[in-house]
Amino acid sequence: MEYTKEDLIEAKRQIDSTLHKLRETIITFESKENSERYKSQITLAKRRVRAFEIANHFIENEIENS
């Protein structure tokens, strides 16, 4: 599937925004008094961060090559 450079830049912007929110969520959950209670949410958020970082990497490569 073909994407324009503008599509890729906007996708990267959206992913960067979501990454920022996820990282803030992780910090919030980890700083709670009973953070062990939020272990599954923290794990899920960390996995999502990693997935978005991978997606961002590929988008950045595609932008550079377009």
C-alpha cells in the first residue's frame, strides 16, 4: 500500500502523541501507593510503548526513503 509523505508524517505525529500519553500513564501507575495492584495495566502500557516505538522506527525509515 502506498502512503504519501504527509500521511507518514501525520502518522508519526499521532504515534508520538500516544507514546507521550502512555509514558505518562506508566509513571502515574508506578507512582501510586499500591502500584502492584496496577501491574497488568503497567505491563500492557509498556508493551504498547514498545510496539509504537517499532512502528515509529519503520515510519521514520519510510519518510527518509521517500
